[in-house]
Amino acid sequence: MAIEKLKPFINGKFVESSSGKYMEIYDPSVGEVIAETPCCTAAEVESAIAAARTAFPEWSNTPCPKRVEVLYKFRDLLVQNMDELTYMLCRENGKNWEESKGDILKVKEPVEVACGVPSLIMGESLMNITKGFDSTLYREPIGVFAGIAPFNFPAMIPMGWMMPMCIATGNTLVLKAASMTPMTSLRLAALLREAGLPDGVVNILTCSRNEAELFLTHPDVKGITFVGSTSVGRHVYATAAANGKRVQCLCEAKNHALVLADAPIARTAAGIINSAFGCAGERCMALPAVAVEESVADQLVEELVKQVKTKKVGPAYDKTTDLGPVVTGDHKKFVLGWIEKGIQEGARLILDGRDISVPGYEKGFYIGHTIFDHVTPEMTVGQSEIFGPVLCIKRVKNFEDGITLMNNNPFANGSVIFTQNGYYAREFAKRTHGGMVGVNVGIPVPAGMFPFAGHKLSFFGDLHCLGKDGLRFYTESKVVTTHWFTEEETRKTKVSTWDGAL
């Protein structure tokens, strides 16, 4: 099979990279290289930024309803090409068919929200703030933004979280797609072009961390949106903010659920399995840790194991697969290292996914469902982000013990409670540190009209992505105060200290 060589999308065209260095893209279901993507040079990064800067004046002055016309057309193209995009995402990322389709649908959702920008971006006004003076607030685009995307959601994050609100509000964008999974993003760039997006408004490339450093310091880049590890997010935030840029960094997580004794065990277990093992655990809204009241812990663990054993591990594009592979061989080694560490720390391994083999796909990067029980607070396997299909069970005495344990975690993306008790559900929602809370909802990812609201070490910045936070992140306010002289005023030569606006 021929290895496809990808091209960066700069100024409305797919261009040959002058870089002699290419990075391999695997089909994780079979463990084979299917494409190569260039490690774009610093000059090519500069070229993409220059294209976005050149496109900004005309795009920002394009009437807002005309800008969103492009997104309406893009949304229709997403629907028309759904199967092709789903298969492409399965092939480069390893999520099963339904999960990959959901990744594409999570582009469609924020695009539809961004199509409402003409109403959302409207400002505010007040006549007669003082006699004869009126004030109006406008929200205006800022300039060139840079997006740095991770491998785990090749469509949703760069082209859903980052792109739609950015360009709908009149900005331009340079995206660094993840080098492991850039194919879907580049295909979506072609659909944007087909939808009529002007050259330079969106640019997509792949490069190493060294070249991406330019985004953080370049004077023409006005803002950075980043999704990735906490260590890199800290650096991005500190460096870009020190250079006067707007920054939002969405980082790691170790989301917990609290299972109370009154929770329906079978349905709760199904929700936990879906959340913990969906997307092979490679998502910051996975549920890799569960605190369960001791009185029902054995029952829950038994039910989890029973249900997991009915799940099929297989290639991503087999529509009967429940759990697909992890993204690369290196990431598989990373997750396996964490499983070994959990054993060394004394956690009880009750379901071991290390030696799984899928007939006909023996070279794929598979890890089976893995469950640790009796994970205690000092064990790092229950505190750190593993980003794989590994679930940690922590036994607690009661609600108070459980929420204290959960809130002691340094991350605070999401948190979940399974209960039929309204009082404890309300107490949990009020007291949890998690920014996105589920009550009997295992994956409490908000719809696109709400912000993706992580806290603590899961987020660095002031404004989250999506929702009204996203609108504010991509715009700045301007307040215009107006006064029209009466005929008597035109003859005055004295003006009060506040020019009358007090």
C-alpha cells in the first residue's frame, strides 16, 4: 500500500512542504503506517501566520451574516460526507465507529451554535447615561488566533472547539493539528474551502513543538487556544500570556464518580463502563476513577466485570467493536507502564487487559478493559491521568468520605455522582470541585452552547472554550459614548471635567 504524503493547508491551498522531515501516521487497528505528515519548518509556520494576518482585515469587515453563511454550507458538507469522515477518523485514531461518528457530530454541534453568532455578538446600549449622552458596547474580532490540538479528537477539538466561533466572530486561525492524527482536520479544511471560505482565514499544518513555539511569541498572533497535557499547558499559558496574548489551555484530568448505596447497580455499571472505556479512555472527560460506598462495592465490582466481559475488543472500523485500540505503539507502552505501576503500588488487578490479541489484527495497538480494585489515595495510579482503558475503584465509607477524596485530586475537569437521592445530588453539585458535573450522567460534557468548564490543574486561563465564554474569548469589547451638540452648546467654550458625561 502506498504511503500518502500529506500537505499543509496554507492560504487556501494544500502546498508542498519544504521540510525533509516527515512524521508517521499509523492505523492503530492494524499497527501499520498509512501516511506521513511533514514537520513544517519555521518559515512555513511564519507563512501560515502571514496568510491569516493578510486575510484578517477583509474577513473581519465581512458582515457577520455573510461569515456564517460559510459555516451553514460547511455544516451541510459535514452531513453529506459523514461516512467518509467517520471512516477516516477510525483509521487514524482508533476510536470505534460510533465514537468516531460522534467526533464528527461534535464538530457539527458547535458549528450550528456559531451560526447563531449574528444574535450572540450583538452588543448593549443605553440612551441618556447622563443627559444627552448615549453609550453603546460593540464586540469586535481581535486578529489571528493559533490553535494547538491533541491527537484524541482529531475533528471535534480543532474544528469544533477552536474553529467555528473563532471565524464566525471575524478572526482568522492557524491550527497545529496533532502529528499523530492530522488527516481528518486536513480533510475538513478542504470542505471549508468547498463551502466558500476565503483564502487564509483558516490554515492547518503539522510541526514539532519547536516550531509551534513561534505561536506563543509571534507579535501577529493575538490569542492561543490549546488542548493537551498539563505540563505543556502551563508552559503555553505562561509564555503566551507573558507576550500579551489571550490564552486558554485545557489540560489533563482524573475525573471521579461517586456511587452511593442507593444507585441502581446494573445501570450505574453500564454508565461507568461507557465513560471509563469509551474512546479507549483517551479523553479528558473519561471516568477512570470511581469512589463507591463500601456497602455496595463488591456488588458494583462484580457487575462491572460481568458487563465488561460481554464487550468486544476489535478494529475501529468494525461496527460491532466496543473497544478499539489506543492511538500508537508508544502510547500503548505508556499505558502498560501505568498498569504495571498500579500492581507495584499494591492495587488489586481484577481485570487484566495487557495480553489481549485480536485475531487478524495481531499487530494493532490493543489494550483490553483493565480494572483495579482497592485503590487507595496514596497510589499514583488513581491520581494521575493514564489516558487509556484503565479503571480504578476506590472504596469509601459514605458521601462525605467520597467527596473529600474526590476534591483532594489536583484536577477538576468533570465529576459524577450516581444516586437516586435528591439531597445528596444537590450537595454534590454544590460542593464538587469539578467544573462539569454529572448526576447519573457518566460523561457530563456540556452541549456547545455551554462552556467546557474545567478547573484547577485542568485549565489555565480566564475564559473557557465554547458557549458565551468562547464568544468572549474571541472578541473584545469597545464602548462608544456619543453626544450631539444643541445649538446653545455649540456656542460654549467651557467643558466640565468629565466632558459632561457625569
